[in-house]
Amino acid sequence: MTSPLPIAVLGSGRGSNFQALALAAAAGSLPVRFTLVGSDLAHAPILAHARSLGLPTYTCPPSRFKTKLEPEIESALARAIQDSGARLLVLAGYMRVLKAPLLEAFPGRILNIHPSLLPAFKGLAAWKQALDAGVSETGCTVHWVDASLDGGPIIAQERVPVLPGDTPESLHARIQEAEHRLLPQVLRDLAATGF
Ligand code: GRF
């Protein structure tokens, strides 16, 4: 039996993807160990959830910006993740664009889950973009993170139908069900290859 893959998770919101990972790990179906759960927002529910599981957490100090972190704040975050012993960084609803401190600390070792079939609908509220575009199918993507916005190499995708009468909320909920299958599966596959 190989030892569990040490991962850190960053999120800015609800943390339902983190929860899916934590449930799978607790059930013994996902060989990962959470070294740190971090957030740019002190009140993000993902942090409360991680604390309730007794996991170490990290909260960034308030930032002047909305879509990125100051270099010194991002550097401190990168150091904390490195010090935790993580081999892989998982972005699960982390709402800031990554810059050099994190990208250089974990080259080729950061993955993200995005709520569309990339390269379609990059950026914010991708489920709403899909509805507005009138497509009949959308989905979710797990991809490697590089300096581009939602543009790194795609690892895996799951398709989700857009149904008549869908609202942004109902479509996002259906996409999230797929995310909660896809992200654990990708990590399971990476762990199995000895990442
Ligand atoms: C997900 O839809 C993810 O694809 C996007 O942000 C959302 C995060 O949801 N990047 P949660 O915080 O994991 O519930």
C-alpha cells in the first residue's frame, strides 16, 4: 500500500468540492492526505469545514485587490503550502488569478476545477455564460494551472446537459454534481500513477 498523496486545497467559497474530496478520503476511496486548506477570505465556509475536520488551515490577510493577491501575500501563502509538505495544490473554487509566487513554488503541480467544458466559457460564472450562449451541453473541466486564465492543459472533463427551464442556479447545481465526481477521480488517477 503506497502512502497517501499529500495535497493542499485552496478555495474562496462554499467548499463543496473540498467536501467531496474529504468525504472520499474518509471513506477510504481516495488516497490523499490534506496538509493544508487555505483561503483568501477569512469567512469562507471551506475554512470552517476544514477546521471541523481538524485539518490545518491558512487564511490570507485582507487584500487590496479582488482578482489577485499582493505579491507578498501570495508569497507567504506559497511558503505556508510548501512548509505543509504538499506535493500537489488543488484549486477548488479559488477566485484569484495565480501569479509568480504560487506558480513558481509548484511548477506543473497545481490543478483547478472549472465549471465549463474548456476552452469554452473561461472566467467567471461559466454556467451563466453557457445559458446565455444557448448551448445544449456544458460541463466541468479539471486542468493544470499555468499563467493563462483557465488555459492550462486539460486533464479530464465531464459533460452535463443544459435542460429546458434551467436557471443559472439549477445548471450550476448540476455541474457541481459532476465536479464532485470528476475532481476525486482525477486525484485518484494521479495518486495511482505515483504523482
Ligand atoms: C465550482 O463551481 C468550481 O468549478 C469553481 O468554483 C466553484 C466552487 O464551488 N471554480 P465550491 O466552493 O467547491 O462549492
